[in-house]
Amino acid sequence: MDGVTDVRRAHERFQGGDPAAGIESRHAFSFGPHYDPDHLRFGAVIACNEERLAPGAGFDEHPHSHTEIVTWVVEGELTHRDSTGHETVVRPGDVQRLSAASGVRHVERNDGPVPLTFLQMWLAPREPGGDPCYEVVRGIADSTPYALPEAGAMLHVRRLTAGERTAIPDAAYVYVHVVRGEILLGEVGLGPGDAARLTDAEGVEAVSETASELLLWEMRRA
């Protein structure tokens, strides 16, 4: 398929985390102790982690800086607390953004009674520094773009019925992640947890073979 530079299957992600503590992590890019020289960055995206937390599990307070962190809950509820005073519960359909800027600390936990799965995507800002910023968009509607100008990026959420088509943005870089369902991206089949990276995409379509949910990052060149 024209423009596709890489397809990364869910089972090919590097598995990390701390299973004994109820934390399972799957990384699509180099992250922490996992170094993959062929998958350091794509456009502005520098991390795409699928996190699974058992009830009561979580990440204790830890720092971030110079990173735009966008979180999408697949199932369960994520409790977030940070050093700027925000405390929220993020649910499926919500977009959470933490702009770490010059520095912020936060806690992420599953305080609910059922397992939690969430996708966390890190993007590099175009300019470092500034003040931390936090935002939650509740229940973002289908086809409603979420702008992240700090990283020169736009997130598109698509929820498709079986047989429905959607255009992939024409852009320098597009990162496609399948949250649920089965799709055809051009002639390439993708399932839950699979991702594709497109460079200089033009006229590409995705066709949903089942009810599906997609996250599309549209990015311009620096």
C-alpha cells in the first residue's frame, strides 16, 4: 500500500511492566529499558503504550517533562492525580491530555473494581519548556478532531459500523491505531492493537469489516 512504512502487530509489541504488581505494558516504540533502533519515533509520536492494570494496581508518582501525553481508556476507569492539583477519573470515550512542559509529576491508578486497559501516546512538543497544562474532553464525538498544536498534530477518533469507510487524512505522517474491531487499510488487514504508519498519505481509505474504533494521528513535518 502506497505510503505505509510499517505495520506493527499487537503481538509484536515489546512486553514490559510488572505482572507481579498487576501491571502489563506493551510498547510500540523504544521505551524505558526497551531499545529498538528501528522504532524510535514516527512524526511527533515517540511512544504508544498499551497499559493493563489490575484492580488496585497503578503507577506511583513519577515525573515527566517536555512531553505531550494523550491517554485513551479502552475499558475500566483511570484515576489521575498530578502535582498541579488535578484529580480526575478518565473513562472510555474521554480524551485526557497532560502537557508536561517544564515539569510535572503524576499518579495513575486503577481504583475501580474491574481491570483497566488504556492507551497512552507520547508526542514530542515543537518547542520545549512552558507551563504544564491539563485537559479532559468528556465523551468526544465520532469524527471530532482534537488539536494538539504544541506537537503539530491532530487526533481523529473514528467509530465505524461494519462496511463503513473513512478517509485517512492526507498528511506528512499518519499513525493509525486500531482500538477494537477489524479494518482494511488499503489492502492490509488490521485488528485490535495493530497499528500502521503512513508517510505522505494521499487518498487512503479504511474500511471497517466489523464495528470498530480507530485513533488516527495526523501530523505535519517539523
